[in-house]
Amino acid sequence: MVDTADKKCRSDVIFVLVESESDTRVNFEKMKSFVSDLISTLDVNTRVGVVCYGADVGEYFNLSAHSSLAAITSAISSFTSPDDDVRFGRTLTNRVLVHVRTVMLTGAAGDRPAVRNVVVIVTGETFDNTTDTQVCTLCR
């Protein structure tokens, strides 16, 4: 077990669930389950945010939205499958990274300035434009 008094354990983690036209409702449920399982292993000093993304930003919650693992996993389980939603379509991952950086990783959304930020992208797709994705990732 990780010593929770160790400040090196503190992180602000954003999980990006990328939904695309090739993802099915079953795959979306698998992504939610995977992220929930992973979150259950995180240190107590970790804040978590989650965003669903396809062609547009879908459901999400910020780092400050939930203070317990149970509340976080409950919020993830309530996310609905995109089904025929407008979010299906061409996935532009660089756009969600801009949203994460400019909306979710801000002080107003619960980002802590002295704590490292981690963004985990969960997808069944390959990236169309790796250059845009790299640039957005390095913009901080």
C-alpha cells in the first residue's frame, strides 16, 4: 500500500473516454468498467475527472466534483452510451485535449497547482493526427 502521507502520491488525473463510430455500446461499457477498476487502485490523495468525447465533448465531471472513490465510480456508471448521439463521428482527440487543458485542468475545476497532472486516454481507435495531439499535450 502507498503511504498517503507521501506528497509524491498526489495527482490530478483526467480520464478521457473516446467514443467513435466504431465503438459499440458494449465497448463503451467496457471502457467505463476499466476506468472504474483503475480508479479503485488510486491513492486517496488523487483527484479524478472524467470526460467522454467523440466529435464533441459529452458528459464529464471535473476534479472537484467528487470526494470519494464510491462517488466517482457511481458518476462514471451513470454515463450513458452515445448510441445514435451526435457525438458519434470522426474523433478529433486534439480537441478534447484542449478542453481538458483549458476547462478541466484549471483552479476553478479543482486542479491543484503544486500537484502533477496526468491525462489518460481510453480509446479503441488510432489517432488521426498525432502531430496535433502531441502539440496539445505539450501546451501546458
